[in-house]
Amino acid sequence: MKKSLLVLLLLPVMAVACLAQESRQDISVSGSALIPTFIAGNAVQLHATVGYGVLLSYRYLLTPRSGLELNYQYAQELQHFINPTNNVLVHDRFQELSGAYVYSFAYKNFNPFVEAGVGGYIYGPIDDQKTQLQNLSQSTNIGALYGGGIAYEISPSFDIRAEYRGIFVKTPSFNQANLRTNRYYNLNDPVIGIAYHF
């Protein structure tokens, strides 16, 4: 009877200890490079420079292979609009707030993964010498996120992550009719960083 009672009392303690060893969450910080494609529409052409920035992610695993991810990204880039009447440069802050479903595969220390989700994307003009128009408004758009990558486990707590992310979003117009392409484009967003599991 005493042994049965002892085993019954130790079961919850052992279960908590087992769960504590299983890391279901991680946070990561990565360097990013937003590489926009050329787009033309509505008699407006848009060329943009590569925007270098940082991506912060939080991932929660629902099962050992599938999880949910929240992302915040910040970068700066230079938009170059060409329309029939003039050429305009706009220096802007790009911000991403997104959520995605992530599916992972495991092979020894390598963990390939794919993801898809939605997000809000904010283009905020920076009023400096690179911006050629004044009184611009920020452009906020809903877009889609997709991608895939690989995580290499360097220890039980850390891994190195390299990933290609694609962002499909409407081009910014900063609420100016003569900058509006009325088109969607794909932002190529390769990232590399480190993740901490807890």
C-alpha cells in the first residue's frame, strides 16, 4: 500500500520533469534582406533598393512537428517611383507583423521546415533628404507569407536558422494617386539567425 501511494505521488513529479525537458517554445533573432521585384501598373513603375533589417520570431510547437509562429520585422529601403510626369524617391521604414503555421521535419541535427501565414505590412515614409515628397502618409496592407528553411541544432538550447521567406503584398503608394500601381508584388526575404529553445 505504501509503495503504491509513493508511486502515485511520484507520477505527477516525473511528468512535470519530463515536460520541463521538452522545449516547446523558441525565440529567434535574424538578419534579413528584403529584395523587391520590379513592378509596373497604372502607368507607374516601381524599383526599390534592397532593405536590410532584423526579424524577431516567437514559435510555439503544438506537436513535435507543427507549430505557430509570430513575427516582427523592421527594415529600411528606398522606393523609386517613375510615372509619366516625374521620378520620385521615398525613403521608408518597412514593418511586418505576421503569424504563420510551421511544419517541421527532423533528421538528426537538421530540422527542415515550411511555413505559410498572413500579416500586416506597414510602409512608413521617413522625412529626410532621401525623400523627395513631403506630407506622405504611411501605407498599411494585408499580405501573405510563405517560405521554407532549415534549422541546425548546435546544442539542445540553440540552433542556427536559414530561411527563404516570400511576402506577397500590395505595393505602397503612401496615399498618393500618382504613386499607385494597383498591383501586388513578391518581396524575397532571405534571413539567417539564431534561435533559443525554452
